[in-house]
Amino acid sequence: MPEKTLYNETHQSRSVPPTAYESLLGDAIERAFGQGIDSLDALVAYLNQSGPPGPNGAAWTAESYTAEIAKLAV
């Protein structure tokens, strides 16, 4: 019997599609990682330079990023 190929379903644990904000934030984080950014402080600086803005339009901080990611992970 041939081996069954398994596929990872995008957003397989989500019950609704991502919002525009979630997509923008995710894309920005992916770009940062693609550029070799691998520390929280550098990521926060990148987001403040490239966007999207932090919660309520404020600048990102390590604390606001951590809180926002925790909120979005629920």
C-alpha cells in the first residue's frame, strides 16, 4: 500500500479566517524573521519601522507585543 501524504492545513485550529490586522501583523513578523531578526527587541523595532502599528495605534513595546500575541493566540 502506498504511503499516505499528510498535509498541514493553514489555520487548521482556527474557527474563523484571520482579520486584516492579523494578516498584516503575521506578514510583518514573517518578513522580520526572513531578514534574520530573532530577538524581541529587534522585532519590536522592526514593527515600529514597518508597521502595522501596535494596539490602539501606539508604538510597539516588548510588553505590548507579548500581550497582543498572547491575546491573538486564544
